Amino acid sequence: GVSQATEEKKNMSPVYKFTYFHGRGIGEVARQLFFLSDTPFEDVRLVGEEWMKIKDQSPWGHLPWLEIDGKVLCQSFAIARYLAIQFGFVGKTPFESAMVDALGDQYKDYWNDMKPFFMPMYRQNMEGMKEEFEKKKKDVGEPARDKFYGILTKEYKKNGSNGHMVGDSLTWIDLVVVDHMGVMDHYVPGFLDGFEEMRDLQKKVNANPKLAEWIKKRPHTPQ
């Protein structure tokens, strides 16, 4: 009967264990994909000195990593892609899937461009950091933002401004972009104002009932 088939399927399901910092960062999309697909997983969140204690024994010396029935996969976007393929969040055609990957690669370029701005951004309220924050915001943050969000805006319009960056279904790059927008809104309010299309994407993605449920129940962290 149906219940027996369900039981068998459950027994065959892989055991997932995901290890990352307590914050959202580059690990959050994997957690969202698990939740959106109703897939149970062990959510290992390292806090304080815990990471430094296990760093030397960790698979590649950095976080996150995903264990699938004991097999280990490293690198956040490889993990996101793997889970998105398993759970149906990679678009509906090979081209859509490649386009999602291309935007993921572009995001990594953006991340590297933004790196010198992130530390002063996180520490802007510490004594003596305000000036460094303002300087890096102008010299690093704004040019990197304009380049990346310019590309996103162009592609979003080309895709019909339909609440998705690619195709007509939720993909992992939608999750990457929108979660990061939330981080920027927290640390630099107004930084993304003026990117109307991206605000539209953010609103539509965050309106996904399942995602809204996850955002409500996950541990609250600023980034």
C-alpha cells in the first residue's frame, strides 16, 4: 500500500548532516533548500571557539561542509547546487540551470570585490571604525554593488520581472541574492535603495509561504 511505499522511501532517504557557523552567511541557502523541500537534516551550528578546535580535523579546513550518508561535500555553492538538483531548485532546462550557475559565479566575483568592505561594515559601530566604514563604502562597496546589481537588474527585467532571476520557478540563486540583500539591509540601511527591480524580487521571494515559515523559526542572526 501507499504507507508501505512511503516507509520504504523514507528508509532509502539519505542522511544529511550540514556543518556551518551559527550565522547565515554562505551556509544559509543550503538550510533553506532542506526546509523548502521538507527534507530532514542535522543542522550543526558552530559557535565561539568550537570551529577553531576542529578546524585542523575538518575536511578542507573551511566551512561549510555537507555529509550525505557519510560522504563529504565542501564549498557552499557546490553544496547549494547539489541540493538544488536533488530537490528541484535549478530551473527547468539545462540552459536555465546554466544561467543560475552563471549568476552564482557572478555573485562570487561580487563577493570578492566586496570583501574589503565587509569587515568595516560588520565593525562600523566599534570605536574608530566609522571613518574606515564610510571610506570603504564609497571606494569598494558602492562600485561593487552598482556592477553586480546592475547585472541582476538587467537579467531580472529580461526574465519578465516575475519574482525569479531565471525562468518561472524558485531557484537557489534567488535564495542567495535575497538572503544577502537582507544582510545588507541590516548593516547598511538604504544601501540597495534605487534598485527597484531587486526590491521586487526580494518582496516576491520572501512572500513564499514556506520560506517565510523558515525565516520565522530559524535562530535569529544578523548575517
